[in-house]
Amino acid sequence: ASDVTDANGNDLFTDLPEGSYCVDPDETTVPAGYVLTTGNGPETVALGPGEDYLDADFGYQPLGSIGDTVWQDNDGDGVQDAGEPGIPGVTVNLNDPGPDGTCGSADDAFVASDVTDANGNYLFTDLPEGSYCVDPDETTVPAGYVLTTGNDPETVALGPGEDYLDADFGYQPLGSIGDTVWQDNDGDGVQ
């Protein structure tokens, strides 16, 4: 038999004779972006005569996301202003901070990577709650750019089902000054 959960998430199979049963949620009917947390799908139940077994419970946690933008911070103020474009082609790594809980340490464990699109956007989806390190790969940032936001790597404590879209990284292009020192033989100020 099958049953559909009610508004409170309850289901009930009635008039069952004694026997062994397999209770198995149809994963295709669970909302997208949820993951089983109880580890019991499917669950085998040995039902005794006249027994009411009301502990075939299944917990699902909504998954979240982390992301947003890597941009060219022309004025170096750490805020993406109108007209400051995203930087495409930057690899952003997502790591687990490891046992010490500190981002950027030797025990960080790689989770995933994404490359910024034409607008400088990136996104990591289907993430369970937990702590994450968001870390742009500096070797993929254009040469001559310096971080202005001071958050590399950025620690994110993601809640259940949270969409954290503020892991942004600004980079300012650096300029140069220079040219020539010469011997001005005739003293006219022109080389």
C-alpha cells in the first residue's frame, strides 16, 4: 500500500495483519533540496498481532547554498558599486574547516569548486548545515589584482536550508608608475 503524508507530515497504514513490512518514503515526492537525516529509508518493521507501531519516522533536512560574486573593485572600498563588473573565470573552492574549525588551516578538507560565470557569479548548492570555508583560488584571479574585502578565506556557518549569498570577494586592479631617468646633456628637459 501507499499513503501520502497529511499537512502535519503524518502517514498511517491501518488494518495490517502480523508480519514483516518495509516502510520506504518515495524520494521523488520529497521536496527538492532535502536530504534524509535519520538514515532509515527504508525501515523494516516486524509487526506483532494487534500491534500499533508508530515509530516509522523519517527526518529530512532542507539543504542550503553558498555563493555570489567575485568583482572588480575599482575604487578599492570593499563594496560592489554600480558599474563595477564581475570577474569571470575565477575558481572558488569550498572547504570544510576540519577538526580545528579554522578556515585556511592545513586540516581543511576540499568539498567542491565552482568557476565564476560571465558576471562573476558562483554558487554551491545542496549543502547541509555546517561550517564552510569559501576560498577563491588566487592563481585564477587576473594578474595585478589585490583583494579589497579582507575575507579570503571566508568562514560561513550555514544553517539548515539557508541560502547564504554574501560570500563576495572584491579585487582591485593595481596600476604602475615609472618610466625613464636619463642624462639630459643639453639641459632642455627633453630626452
